[in-house]
Amino acid sequence: MMLKVAIQMDPIDGIDIEVDTSWQMMMTAQDRGHRLWVYDVKTLALEDGRVSCRARPITLKPVAGDHVAYGDWTRLDLHDDVDVVLMRQDPPFDMAYVTATYLLEMIHPGTLVVNDPAQVRSAPEKLLATTFRGLQPPTMISADPVALSDFHRRHGDVVLKPLHGNGGSGVVKLRADDPNLDALIEIHAAASRDPLVIQKFIPAVTKGDKRILLIDGHPIGAINRIPQAGQVRSNLHVGGVAAPVELTPRDLEICAAIGGVLKERGLIFVGIDVIGDYLTEINVTSPTGAQQLKRFTGIDASAAMWDVIESRVA
């Protein structure tokens, strides 16, 4: 089967081909004989009920700095010219991101969009996790300074983070006696109307923040992301170090609790974050970790994803 695949992503020239999950997805597709185009979300257009984009065909090679060759610009009708659209641009999950999901919803499932754009829109990564009772540490989402301060008083050491942030941006730890919560709320409110997430601090984060990859609702493996000494952010691009790790019975219990919902929602490629015994996030926009997982274990999450996509399109 040869599929025509359009990838909606940030500029491909600047990615690190040694670690980037989107790169592994694209290389796997190319190795399977699929044809690839890339486009910027800004080139999406809706006219007379038809969604199109301005894209370029690409050929990839595993040579850092010389890893992509482009063909000529073309206008793709996303209803007829392609079989699959991969949404792989990074957050922020702002109104531009949300608008793109509305546009792509118009072509799905006639053209398969991965992940399902309506479900991506309905599953903000820190909000979706809250719907599974008993899996999270104590958590509140609010913009109300009184409610946030009350949570801090009741739970002592906490972590504060933007609701729609990503990659560890804006994440801070506050001690039980820390006087800075009000100031941090004011700083956030000056830049955004979004709520904040406040969560009871999990000391086990010093041992790592586990990224578990699920394909069509099934866990296939995990990596551990270990923060630098004295830090609480374990995200790889802010200094966290990837390490091999096994799935525990608790990890499998969490995956069993959420896997059916992910599959039902059409969320084919998902990365969840687990600290200690707690689920903290369900990442559905552009989850990462696939290259490290393959390097540590030989498990190929991209191949598993394409198996599902090919089956769906067939």
C-alpha cells in the first residue's frame, strides 16, 4: 500500500534528526513507500467547503544538516489529494491551534487525520487527565487566586504550571511556606487569561518523569526522563536526561484505565506522563520519546503507528 501523507509541522529544517519523533514517523513512512509532503499550518485555506494547504513534497535522508530535499510548491486539496494528514506541530495550544483542528475536522475521516482533530481539541493535555478519578495527585485548575491559595495551604509543597503550556515552560515548585504564589498568579494573569494548574508536589519526580507511549490505546513502552539535580522539570529540551525504564504494574493499571477512551476518541499516538504512582498529563498534540524508546528497547512506536494507520485507510 502506498499512501499520500501530508505532515502539518513546524519547519523541518531545524529539527534534530537524532531525537525528533516526527522525523522517525516520516522516515518510517518513507521506508514503507509512502509519499510525503510537509506544510505549515498557516497555509491552510478553506474555500467553498474545501480545505487545502500549500505544501512541498519531500525526500528524507539520515544526514544531519542535509536531511531533507524539497520538491516544488503545490496546492493540495486535503479532501482528495492525500490519504493521511499527520498533525505534528508543537503547541502552544492557542486559538490558532484550535482553528486548525476545526479545519481538519472538515476532511476527517474521509482523509484520516492523526490524531483525530476534534478529539485533540476536546482533550487539552492537562485537562483530559483530570477525567480519570483516582489516577492523579490532588490537582486544581483555576484562575481564582483565592482558590489557588487555599489549595496551596491545604497541600503544602505544590507545582504550579500554565494550563496550556508545553515542554516544561513556566513550571515552578512552591514550598508549603513559599510567599510567591500571589506574585506568580499576577505575572501569569498579565500575559494570559488561561487558568493555572496547581498540583500537589510528588517527591518521586527526582527519580524521573516516565513517558509512556500508547498506540491506539495500547502501551508499547516507556522511557524515563530524569531532571537535573535540584530541578523539578524533567522535559528533555530543558535539560532532562532520557534513560531506559520498565513498565510497572501501576503503569499498566493506569494505561488500562485510559486506553479504551483513547482508542474510542481516535487518539492513535499518545504519550502519557507518570510520576511515581500518578498520571500527570495525557499528551495528544505532538508527543515525543519514540526515538529514545527504540534506542533503549528496540520497540518501534512509529512502525506500530503506521500499522494502525495503514489498517484504517485500507
